[in-house]
Amino acid sequence: MSYNKKTSTMPIGTNEVPSHTMPDGSKMTGKSHTSKSKPINKVTKIDLGGGSFNIKVGALSRQLGIPVKENIPMSLLKRLVKVENGKSFMHKGKMKKMTPLLKQRVSLAITLKTRKK
């Protein structure tokens, strides 16, 4: 996600801290975040035998509108993996669209859930 930084222009030598506007409309100054600013995505490294990659923790849950702390049912994942890219599907009474990224995340979730520990 890229932010549209609206930095204030000020002459060099002033003691003011540059600020920018976050997507939710809150003002950011320096390196501090306000209580309204969105949290930074946590990235976890996954090692699957032949290679490793990084994933964003809770990205699939946020995309589906399921709380991150809840477990995503395997029946839902199996139903979603059958939906073609670009097609709509109903989840929790809302229409959602299957995107290539959502499809990849669903496929990875199935792989990681069925993996023997």
C-alpha cells in the first residue's frame, strides 16, 4: 500500500517536523503514529522445504472480513478455491470478487493447514 504523502514545504532551519496525511485522514508527524493510523503489516517468513517466502499475517482474514484471531474453516477455503478469477461469491451476506491475489492466499492457506507438523 502506498500512501499519498502530502509533505509540508518549509524553509530549512525551522524546528517544525514535516507531516503527511494517512489514508484514513489522520495527520502524521515525524515517525510517530496516532491511535487512528493503520497498523504496520507484520511479515512472517515461511520455510517450505525447497524455499522460503514472506507472508503478511492476517491478510486473508482481512480480505474475507473474518477477525484475525478466528480460525478460517477449511470448508470455506475449499469452496473459495473453486471460484474462478473475476467471478463473484457470497460470504457472510456480502458479495465479494475473487482476485488473483485472493486466490493465491486461499491456496496457500489450504497448503499450510494440510501440512503435517
